[in-house]
Amino acid sequence: MKPGGSALIVGLTVLAGSACAAGTSGPRSLVPTEMQEPFVAGYHAYWTGDSWRSYPFDVLDELFFFETEAGADGELLDRRGWPGEWSEMRDQALAAGVQVVPTVSMHDAEAFQLLFADAARIERLVESTIGLLVADSALAGVHLDFEVFQPVSPAVRDGFTAYVAALAEEIDLRFPGKSLSAFTLAFDDDDVYNEQALGRLADYLVIQGYDYYSSGSASAGPVGATTGWGRLNWETVVARFDAFGVPRRKLVMAVPLYGYEWPVVSGEMGAATRGEGRTVPYTGAPELLPGEPRALDRGEEHGVQRDPASDVPWYAFETPDGWVQGWFDDAVSLRAKYEFVRDHGLGGIALFPMAYGNDTLWEDLRRTLR
């Protein structure tokens, strides 16, 4: 990891110089840039409970615990039971040779601006994040997931970069060999993040490979197409990070195990929507998103059609209230995504969330990437 270069970054990285002593680093973390085959990570979402018991640990390199939530003051507000309630999951993953990494997240734009405009709060967040590694030397590193979709001031933008730079420096000095990874937006149209700097500071980036069409979209379409659909595809996103100079082996594409279903104006592919969409997991236990349909069941009931550009499946059916259209990823379209990663020399994939998959998808993952 390399420190950044703004005045605020320099000010914050004195944290590293004043560290008391190096922590117990344990074994060196495995990262995508050091692997011959694609890196495979998966997100365990806190709301999916003990679904981790059915995860394919034999095919995973890393398991992200999603999530511990950061507050505007720089403290970790809600740890979602981490680590105590998840000790059995952690132990089983480690026993299977899977790296375990907690996610520090923020999805509140107002809190983001308050936090990263204040150097003292940023310093506190660095300490809070490092505290996760201090508490458990078996962790492979930390993962950041700060998502904001509205403009921020240049000072706030630099403040977030400063946080990542100071955190990278602290990890290098106190926990050498541990990794720092960061989730990054597919399209940062509001210029909230300095992706060029993040690509230098982090060991690897997890790129948003989904929600190109989402619940609020004006028309139905693929959640994460590899090609086609104007700019809303993986090819465009990878080219964007190429332009930032981020090595492709540092790019891990986040893969959706869910889709969306919208009320639409007709049965035509990509029809305009009539209202908000709903999330449809590929599959999953009944207690996960209870009352919501499963994309696998919908496709079997109404018949799967395929977008010729992206190979992504979709279905449509008519109700007394009008047409409904759903898009999701299945084994066929996921295989195309895995092959995209191989063919384009990317670092790997990160499945989100793991609980929405099933044994059929895991077996296909083994055949394609292992």
C-alpha cells in the first residue's frame, strides 16, 4: 500500500508514526494480485442469519462480514453483533482456509459529509477501524463500503481519501501483511471519490457490478450486464478504471445473486416502469425477505427469456393491475460474468449476498473458476 499526498493526508498519517508497537499480524493475507486464478469472495449479510452454514467454503478465498456501521462521529455505531454473535461462522471459515474480513460501512450521505469534513472525526474512525484488527489477529484485513450518490465538497472528497491513506499506513506499520480493500461505485457521476488514489492505496477494489438497473429505474433491464445497454455494462466500468490507471488484477467485480421485478407498461423487453421495483433474491430460505418472490421460481413459472446482448434472463407476466417484468442472474449469466473476469484479466469476483445462492450455483462456480 502506498500513502497518498494531500496536506490532510500528511496530517493524518502521523497516526502511524505515533503507533505504540506493531500488532500481531499473523499469516499474510492472500490478495488477487498474488493469485494465478481468480479470487473468489463472498459477502455474508448480517440479516441472513446462519445461512453461512451452507456456504461453499471450499471455493471461497475470502468472506466479508457485512457490516459494521460507522457513525458521523467516527465511532462504529452498530456492529450487527460482530464479533461475538458470529464467532462460529468465523471459526468455521478459518478452519476451511477462508480469510475473514469485517466490513466498515456508511450509506448516509449527511453523515458522510459531517465525518469527512472533520480531521478529528477522521482520526477517530481510523482508530475505530484499526480496533477491529487489534481485537482479532486472525482477521485477514478490513473492507470499506462507503456509498454516497450525491455531490460532496472537495474537502469532504479529500477527507475520505485521507481516511483511506491513514488507514493503509496504520495497517502497514502495525499489521503488516493484512489487506485493505474498498468497495467502489460503478459510476461515480457526482465525483464523490478519488478512484485513482483509492486504486493506489488499497490492495484491491471491489467494483459495483450490479444495480445498473435498480428499483427506481425508469425502465426494466439487467441488474449488471457485461455488455450492451448503452454505458450500463461491465465493459464500460472496467474501461473507466483503466483510465484511472488501476491495474486490472486489483479489480474484483461484485456479482449480484438477486434481481428486481417492476410493474411495467407492456410485456416488451426493457419496458418502461410504472412504479418502484422490488428485490427478488435468486433463491434463499423462506425467512430471508419473507413474502418476496424468488427469481428462480418466477422464471420457472413464467418462462425465462434471454437478452441477446448480455445473456441475462428475464420474465414477464400480466396481472389484473398490468404487466410485471423481472430481471435476475442465473447460472448461465453468472457463468458469462465469471468468463468476463477471466477474459479481461481481472482479479476476481465477490458474490452479494451469499445467502441468495444455492448448490447449483456453487457447483457451477467450482467448474468455471476452480
